[in-house]
Amino acid sequence: MDIKTRLLSAPVLTALLAACADSTGGHLSLALSSVRPGAPVASSGLSNVAAAPAVVTAGDSTVITLANDTIILRSVQLVLRKIELKRVETSACDNIDGNGDCEEFEVGSTLVSLPLGAAATQALVSVNAPAGMYDKLEFEIHAPESSDDAAFIAANPDFAGVSIRVTGTYSKAGTRSDFTFTSAVDAGEEVELNPPLTVTDGQPANLTLRFDVSTWFLDGTGTALVDPASANSGQPNESVVTGHIESSFQAFRDDNHDGHDDSGVDN
């Protein structure tokens, strides 16, 4: 059985949608988080960094500090287009309707804002899902450009050809400057669920997709912060920051909604 839903775009994005025609299965909720893991994410490639950046939440902002450099994140927005859960017993999703290999959330281009500051997680979507075990979460980060995105671009003109937009302040040795960072990265992403997420009939299951923003603006060695403006299109740190962003994702069960893996592997 395919799950098909549509996410709603809003500053605080919450869509509670029933997706199955019957009452069987479990209640599956997906949330976003930017809470930093307690241990380095293995896929980030930064586990050998001698001094990880310090992260402090202040009001509705997140402050990242390394040595004498500081980045204050005031907003982090992304355009997501498709979210899909893959069953453990499935080698790959073939996208054939009705075969049950994956549970799909079909969405158009949707603007989401990562929770910053004191906020731990932000609800994204809730559905009824068939019981089973799921071991991968797939989604797309999308830069709207085509005629299919005309309505989205009209409503969000700053995101024409832009998939990620970050605003804030960069401080190097006390010299401060405001920045706007944008990226046109357009790619499908796959995150392994380890341990797999188990959905049980009649029971809730809460899944969190975390973006570790503390790693996004590190330099190539992971030992210093770069000015986010220097990672804009055509700038010297574009590829470095893009690589950090694409390896900053982690997904896990999070029934207490604290932004950390319930299994305790990142606490």
C-alpha cells in the first residue's frame, strides 16, 4: 500500500494527514531537527577533527563557535520534494504503484524551516503506515526551476533556482558581517535507519530527520569556520560547504522528540 500525502508550506510546517483508507497499521510521525548529535555523525567525514565547533542556542538563533570565529544562524530554509521510506526486505524502490516495496509521501516543492535556538524538533507530517520494518529514508533537496514549480516560485520568489537559503552573521576575530548563503544543489538523498524503524499495528512511531548545521560551514580540514558568503555560487568554498551539507543528514527513531536517537548511539 502506497502512502500519498502533500506537505503544506508555512513558517511552522505541520501537516497531519491520514493516508490509509483503513485503521490498520501504526501512526508514523516525521519531524525535522538541527540539534547537534552528542557524537560525530559517522557519515560526516569529520570524526577526526581535533576540536569540534561549540554550539549554543540563544532565543531563536543557533550560535556556532570555533577558535576565534563565530557564525550566528538566524534562519535555515530548504526546499524538499519527496520523502520515502524503504522496507527492510526491499533491495530498491521501483516506484510501481501498489507493490508495497516503499511507502511514499508524494509532495511538490515544499519550503521547510529548520528549528533553531531552543527548539529541538519541528513536526513535519503524520500518517498511518502499514506495520513493518523500514531501513532507509529517502528524500530530495530540490532547486525549483521548471514549469512544474511555477506556483511555488510565484509564492517563494527567493527560491527560484535555490534549494537552500541560510541567513545570519559571521564573525572572524571580532569583525562581524551579515551574510546570506544560497545553494542550488539538486539531489536525491538516502539516509540509513540503524537500527531499522519498526512500525507496529495501533502504535505510534516517531522518526526524526536531523540536519547537523554545526558542520556546514567548516573548512576542508574541519578545523576552522569559513564565511558562509564565500560558499555561494562561484565562490571558493562552494564545493566544500556543499559536501558538508550533503553528508550532514541522519534519521532515527525519536519518540520523546528531543532531537536525539532513542537508541542512545548519538547521546
